[in-house]
Amino acid sequence: MHSDELQKIAVGTLDELKARDIHVLDVRDKTSITDYMIIASGTSSRHVKSLIDAVSDACLKAGVRPIGVEGTQNAEWALADLGDVIVHVMLPAVRDFYNLDKLWGEQSPSLLNKDGRG
């Protein structure tokens, strides 16, 4: 599956389950490990876990098996490595502290606005 399709599945799933502040960063010019980095916030640890689980399930249904899923036990910061797309879901305080949006997105245009709409 092409990375553009995969990131649309992930973003659609996050949006459907009310993830907040969804950013899609095109990092192809910055790293060879992935094409897109998706960063979103959940409202609670339970929400963070359910968002990552739902993204993983949606990708499996589309025929893409996640390479790995991490952080669902404490669920302050969880991620799903889908190969060409990496999905990070964090609690707002954790997201503010690590500031991946700025680290990876300073020069990369976000494909979505702050409110999650393209």
C-alpha cells in the first residue's frame, strides 16, 4: 500500500475517534526511516491507547501489519510504526514537553491544520 493511502487511513481513524490537534508531517526530505509522521493528542491515557489500537486495527483490515506498537501500557505516549507512516499519540502535557511537531515539522509543511482538517 502506498504511504499516502496509509496515512489517510490513520488520519481518518484518528479523526473518527476524536483525536485532537492532528498533524501530518511529510518527513521524506529529513529521514529515510519513514515518509510521514502523524502526531495527535488524546484526552486521557485510555483515549491514547484506544486511538493507537484503532489505527493498528484499521491498518490490519487494509492489509498492512504494523511493524510495532509501543507505549500502550502507560499510554502517555503511544506509537504505531506502520513502516512508511509512524503515528504518535500523546497526552497534551507530554506532547508539549517533547514538542515533536517543532522538532520534525519546523521546515516540513503540515498537511493538516491544527484542528485536524486539511
